[in-house]
Amino acid sequence: MKVLVLGADGFIGRHIAFYLRAQGVAVLAHARAPDRLARMGFATLRADLTDPATHDPAFWRPHLAGEVHIINAAGLLTGRDPAFSAVHVAAPAAAYAALDGGRSVLISAVGIEAATGFARWRREGEAVAQAAGVTILRPGLVLADTSYGGSSLIRALAALPFATPVVGDGTQAFNPIHASDLAAVALDCLVTPPGPGAWQAGGAETVSQAEVIRAV
């Protein structure tokens, strides 16, 4: 089995790449600067998703020929609209269009109904994925040995001395999942697609924000 991991240098993407390789999958790890991934032993694809060349299916076809699958873990938290559009919409749309018998999974996020640039462009990216028949996974809080975004904030709060602060009243509910477990779900979706639509991807427990911070 061969899988192209878009955004393989990111927090979630790197865990996906390592998990797939451990399961015997041939991984092509995409990144804008993939040198570190190459030193880790991955076959790599260097590409800047804001480059108009990556918005043409012809760019991706040589890398997807022969039933190569895609797990799209690329994304921006902040940036200007042209960059958001390129990374979340234009480049993935071209990659999906270049699939040659392979399947695809998009790692999206919960809470994309919010009025933020990230949420808006995640919605746009999901629309493109749905039109292409891509399986969409929406994890909430993703945890692992490293951190990014919300998990970095939780680590920072947990590390403060004397008292452990929370955001708001600390009762907000989370359904955390380990990055490696999310990778396992994504691989399962390639092997046995659950059908079109967006699927919540969380762990076995629902806990409050305060409980998560105390545990960390």
C-alpha cells in the first residue's frame, strides 16, 4: 500500500507518517521543506502548496499513479486569504483530481462553524473534499509527546507553578485522541472507506478542560 501524506512535517502529519510506516505502508512524505523527513528515512516530495504549480492536477499525477492514496494533513492556523485558499482548497483539489484509483482522507477539525479565518477555509476545504468523495475526519483535541495549537496551550497552562489556571470556567468538554490513534483511524478509512461525509474522530473518554490540564 502506498500513501502520500500531505503536510507530513506538521504535528499530526508526522505522527501519521510514522504510524503508516510502522504498519508496512510505503509513505511519500510531502512538505515544503522535507529535509528533516528525508533524514528520518522517508521518501519525500518537496512542494509549496501556495505555488500555483501545485494547483494543477498534472503536478500530482506522477506521484499518484497506480492506486496511491492520500491522507491530507496539511493546513494553516493563521495567514492571509490567498495562502489559506491555496493550502486548504486549490492544492488539495488538484491532488484529489489526480488520484489514479487511490482513495483519500482529509484531516479536518471540529468547531469549523466558528467565525475565524481558519474555520472558514476549513469549511471550503471540506466542500472540495466532499465533492471529490474524500472521507473527512474531524478530530478535536489531538495529544501526543509533542504539541501544537491547543495542545501547546494546555501544556503551557499545566506547567505554571502554584496554581493551574483554566480558560473560562474549565468545564468545556473535550474528546481527546492520541495522534497515533488518529493515524490508525485514517488508515482504516483508506482500507475500508466509511462512505461520504464528515466523521467525528475522538477517543473513548469525554473530559473537561480542567481535567485535561490536571492530567497533563
